[in-house]
Amino acid sequence: MQSKDLQIDWLRTFVAVVDTGSMTAAARQIARSQSAVSMQLKKLEDSVGRPLLNREPRQLSLTPAGFDLLGHARKLLASHSALVLAMHGGALSGRVTFGVPDDYAEPYLVPVLKSFTTRFGEVEVTLVCEESTALLAKVDRGEIDLAVVTRDAPSRGALLFREALVWGADEQHEVWKRDPLPIAVHELGGRLRTEILAALDVQQREYRVVYNSPNVGGQIAVALSGMAVAVLTRCSLPPSLKMLDGRQGLPELPVVEVVLIRSRDSKGSRAVDAMYEQVMSTLRDPLVIE
């Protein structure tokens, strides 16, 4: 009779495959061979009695059973890590330097920190709030351990969720009716900035950039003052600004991918491991898989 036990290693492998989007990347993350990853997934599916992943060329997606299992697996792995720490290492301590752009800090980082500090109050957390391009460079140099950023290249980082970009303006000033259109562009990286301006060019809409800054607060202030239409992430659009669309003659904006990245120098840090798991369990959209 087939055992119905779900071993921790199998669950860890399953979560790694979902988080990284491929068998190869998961093998690197958990320091196993690709054949071992495939074997552990097969054992897990045999134990569950149903397929967990739809395996398509260059793409994996969760089956209904996989979707049901994923949330339970994350909670079990987090509890297992806490138990190991309690039994073998006492209270977790150390330092984590965490990077996040200011528009993601309040809506997304607050719930992560609330849960993390409740569980690991002895860990010293340093926050670095800068634009995504600067944070990506600092992670590459090992200056910060983890960062939640807008993805700059395919397959970079573990995908957390997708975030819409929107047009925002003060309704009273109706600045979107001006010609040329004054726009305020947040630091969004060269590729995204190019896409936004190209979308206006396709509509043959004359525009001028009147504000550039990595600071979202300043961008919102410019929009509220009636100086410009601002490009903002959906999560940072305040109720005081009107979200604009094609009805105001503006093109649809790109949807960005928000990812968690980690420095190579942080490998082996239990404090960083714990923060990584907390971010993934708190922010990872269970419907998102690469």
C-alpha cells in the first residue's frame, strides 16, 4: 500500500519548483540534482495520488491539487523551520538588510515585518528604501541581503505577484486634457520607461516629461498640484487621485512583475533564510507561477 506520508524534503522541493518556476532553478536553490528534484516530485505526487503540476514546454502551472497543497506546504515548512531553531539553535539572531522601493514598503512590507518580528524578535533588520534599479545593483554587490523589486530581466528572482501601472491625476485640474500632455514618471527602469513613452507615441499623443524622481511621494505631490499626470503602481495610487484610462485618451500601461531577490553572500545565514521564507509565505500570490 502506498504511504500517504508527505515528507518535508518533498514539500520543500515542491515549493522550490513553484517559487523558481523550473526544475533546473529549483535544483540550484535546494542544492540537489535535477534528477533528484524530479524524483522527489514524483514521490510527492504518488503519495498525494494526483498530479500537482502541469508540465508544459518552458512553463509549469499548478493543478487544482497543487494549488490546495501549496498553502499548507508553506505553513508546514515555516513551522518546521521554527521547530528546528527552537530545538537546535535557540532563539534566532543575526542581521538582515532588506531593500524595498518606497511604493511597495507600506502595502507589502508591513505585513511581512509584523509576522517576522513576532517570530524572530532578536533579529536586527535594516531597511533600505530606494528605486528598484539601485536595489538590484546593491544585491549584486552583496551590500544588501534581500530585496523586493520590480523585475528587470526574465527569470530574475522569485516571482511574488504582478502589479499594474496606472495613470493618476487630480480630477479638478483635468490635466490630461492639456496638449502636450505633462507627465511625471517614477524611476521605473529603462525598459518600462521606454514602453510607457512608446505607448504615447503609438497614439500620436504629444507629451513632455515634467518630473523625474525615485520618490513616489514627490510624484504624487506633483499630480495633486495639477502639474502633471503621474505614472504610479496601482498599490501607491491614493484615493485623492483619479485613475485614468482610455476614456481620457491615455494608453494602457504595462503590468510589472514583482520579485524577491537574494545576494549570494547571504547564503548560509539562518536569519536571511527565515526572512526569505517569511516574504514568500506572506507575499507570494498562489495563482502566480512562471
